[in-house]
Amino acid sequence: MLTSTISSTISRTAPPPVAHGHVRRRRLGPGRPIPYGRAVGPLLLVTIWAVASATGVLDPRMLSAPWTIVGTTGDLIASGDLQTHILASLQRAALGFLIGGTVGTVLAIVAGISRIGEALIDGPIQIKRAIPTIGLIPLLILWLGIGETFKVVIIALAAAIYMYVQVFAGLTGIDHRYVELAEVQNYTRWEFLRHVVFPGALPGFFVGLRLSVTFSWLILITVEQINALSGVGYMMSQAQLYAQTDVIVVGLLVYGVFGFASDTLLRLLERRVLSWRRTLTS
């Protein structure tokens, strides 16, 4: 009786036989990437926006219709105002990002490969990470004034912190077996950095780049509304005074497009540089 019960249980739980000896694997990953899949979400939002505007569900005083935004963008381009403001914003964001990204990467490398460097650097960085960058604005204004230097420095601070955190995490997360292997192979310090440290830190480096670019744009929006005479944020603050919601939306779209484009370029670069790495979405 017990034997028959066990046999029936096994027969119910055993997988069905596969014909011709072929084993069918169940795919658990997300599947093949959808061509231009990242554009689906934004296009869907624009479609909902257009339908809501056309049907009167969305009050144009609260949010202008997409076709109104297109017309306003054309007018700003024809007058040359939009190009001038975009160029000023790009200069601030690029300079702050380059300075902050470089400083953050160097500090992370020093702290990641040296206990002395970690003791000197990691503590102050973690304290700064706990302090909102925007909270430093009053102090930086007292130190640097309200000119271009102040704007670039505060963008660089935000970029440096996020760059440091990701690169440092990538360095300290390297498997110790690779370190032992490098010691067995009698690697020099430079060979160890070149063949173990730098490749191991690359994934964190690219995550840091993407976060730094994103927060550079976010901080830029804030600093361009503080006594600026040019930039997309300045254009938006002036539009607020006259309740020009269409101009404000144009500014937001400019920030969004540049942020999305910069992140996409970094993703493509990451995919090319880290082509050897197999991940869930590969």
C-alpha cells in the first residue's frame, strides 16, 4: 500500500517525458530587447497628454497642449533665445560634470586601493553625502558669490559625490580571489591596477557616470534660478513671472531631452566597453 502510494506520487510529480531526447529549457530572463523600447514610455505619455488637451480634460492654463509647446519652441528658436539659453546651460553642466566626475573618480581610487586613503577620504565623503547639496547653497554664495564659479562648483560637488560612491563600491566589491591570483602571478602594482582593479571597477564607474550626469542636470535647474542672466532655468523663472506655462514646459522638455540623451549615450558606451560582461539584460 505504501509502495503504491509513493509510486503514484512520483508519477504525478515527475516531469513529462520529452520526445526525441530534446530538453526544453524554460527562459527566465526578460527576453530579447525591444527595438527603440525606451521611446515607448515617453510616446505614450505624449499621446495621453495630447488626447487630454484635445478633449478639454486638461486645462490649458494648467498645462499647455503639445501643439502649443511646438509652436512656442519654434518661436524661441526663431528668435535665437532658446539656443542662447541651451548653450549657457550646457557649458555649466558639462564643466561641473567633468570636474566633479574626475575628482570623484580619483578620490574613489585612492580610497579604494589604500587603507590610509580610505581613512582620510571616505569619512568626509560620507558626511558630505548625508548633507543635501542644495543645503550648501547659502554657504557657497558667501564664499564664492553668485557668479558662474558658484554654479559650476555646486554642480561639481553633486557629480563628485555620486561618482565617488559608485566607483568606491565597485573597487571594494572586487572578489578577493582575484587579488590573491594577482599576488600568485607576482603582478606589479601597476599590473594589479591595470588587470584587476580598473576592469573590476568599470561597472561601478559607468553607473557613477550616469548618476553624475543626471544629478548635474537636476542641480543645474536649481542654480540657474539664482541670480542667473542666462540658461534654461533662467528662462523658466522669467516665464513664471508672466504665467507662461508653455515656456516653462519647453524648458522642462529641454532638460528632459538632454538628460535622456546623455543617459542613452552612456548606456551605449557602457554596452560597448563592457561587451565581455554577461548580465540579466544582455
